[in-house]
Amino acid sequence: MWMYVLVLIVLYYVMRWFRELERVPDRGTKYVYITGCDTGFGNLLARHLDKCGFCVVAGCFTEKGEEELKKSCSSRMSTVSLDVRKPESIEKAAAFIKDHVGQIGLWAVVNNAGVSVPSAPCDWLTLQDYKSMLDVNLDGVIAITLSVLPLIKKAKGRVVNVASVFGRISPFGGPYCVSKYGVEAFNDSLRRCMKPFGVKVLCIEPGFFKTSVTDTDVLMKNVKMLWERLPKDLKEEYGDNYMSKVENVMKEKFSKMPDGDLMKVVSCMEHAVSAAHPRSRYSPGWDAKFFWLPLSYAPTFISDYLLLKDTVKPAKTVV
């Protein structure tokens, strides 16, 4: 009995592998709009899709980002100045894309832009701290998608949303996980709404990778800034040596966790854009596949125990 089950499982994955090899035709006529292309995943994806023959429209936050992409890519590459927090910037970029793609429509939008600060224990933060990240990581994703959705429907194309494995489980405080849970919800609802129109909506859920989002220097600078503005009584609850413990954990453990091979994520993004039969979800990174996702399905008392046992504890901890 178990042998038959094993054979069926193997056959399923072999058939899926062959099915996923097929790529969409006519790449040279397909336009792909990517946000957050100055650095990291977005920058690598823009270059990679350009080499694959797609017509890329790269949304960059800085002029430097635009200039460097234009220099290193083919004449098919177009760039547009983009701040996903500003409606006028989003509308201007959407108008540029509409003029650019004409009657063909937009094959894909990849919502990649995101930030990871401010991040800290929840009681260190204000509502404005939450809003500042949600403006980029969640509201930006929704606004960008809606701004070009008619063009994607015209092309029967696809929306690729970069969420995170932390849209499935919340190991730390602050707005980051909140924003990624929101992206997951938007992704699921949009996928079902767009299916009748032939539009595919796909989600990328990376684990820890070495980008500006996981830069320990940036994260530590942010935590120190938040610590300095805390009221005296809250600092006393956490203890005078709390920050030194956090810094040690960041240097000794967190800095070693991110995977430096960004192409693991970019390859999933490329497959979502170019495969004739893409997956609904991609979870690049061994930590995502074998730790974070399984942990998200575990009973709460198990996940809480595993996530809390190595965290830095406040001085005034209730036992």
C-alpha cells in the first residue's frame, strides 16, 4: 500500500516538473513591470528578464538606479521613477506604461518593492510606525496592482506579489509580518477575482536572503533609534542590558541566517512570469521550505516555544 502511495507521489512530481518546463512564446512582445529595481531582487530580476528577451519596465526610487539599469541592459529596458507611497508617482508610472504597451497590454507586474524598518517589539512602536511600513509593503502593492490591472486583463497576463514566509508566521514584533499577511490576503482574493478574466495571480514567499531588508547594520541602527525614544519606565521593563543582548544576537545568529544566493528567489520570480503553467505559490529558501512553513502549521504552543526560547527576554519577565 505504502509503495503505491510513494509511486503516485513520485509520478505527480515528475509530471509537474515536465509541465512546468514549458515557457510562454513571443517574449519580445511581452512587457513586464517590476517595482523596487534599485537593488536586491528587483534589480536582479530586471536584468535577468531583459536577458530572457522580455520588455522590462523597471520602477526605480532613485535616478542612479535608473541610470545603472539602462547602462547594463538592452534597448528593450525602460525605466520609470517610482515611489510606491505616492499616488501621483504611481499614476504617472501607470500612464507611462499605458503609452508604452499600446494595445498589447501588460503581460505582468511584479510587486517587489518593500522595506523592513521600523521593526521592534510591538510596545516600542506607534501607529505611525506601522503606517509608514504598510504604506510601502501593503498599500503600495495594492495601489500598483490596481493602477495597471486593466492593462493586465487586456493581455490575460499575471500579477506576481512578493510576500514573505513571514506572511505565514510572525516570529517578531512590528509591522513587517502584518504587512506580509496583508499581501497574502490581497493575493488570494485577487487570484479568485481575476481567474474568470484569464489573469494568473502568483505569490513569492522567500525565507531569509541577504538583501537590504535583512541588513543587520540597518536593522540595528533602527532598533537603537527606537530604544532611544522610549520612555524611562519602558526601558526599565526591558532592562539596561537589553540592547547589548540584542546586538549580540544580531551579530552571532541573525547575520549568519540570510542566504546569499539571491538567484533562488529570482528564478522563482522568472518562472512565475515566463512559465506557461506557473505555480500559485513559490517558497524559495531551504529555511522557508523545511522550517518556517512547517512551523506555521504546528500547534501554537509548539511554535511559540520554538520561537521564544532563543529570543532576548525583557528584564521584567513574568514566569
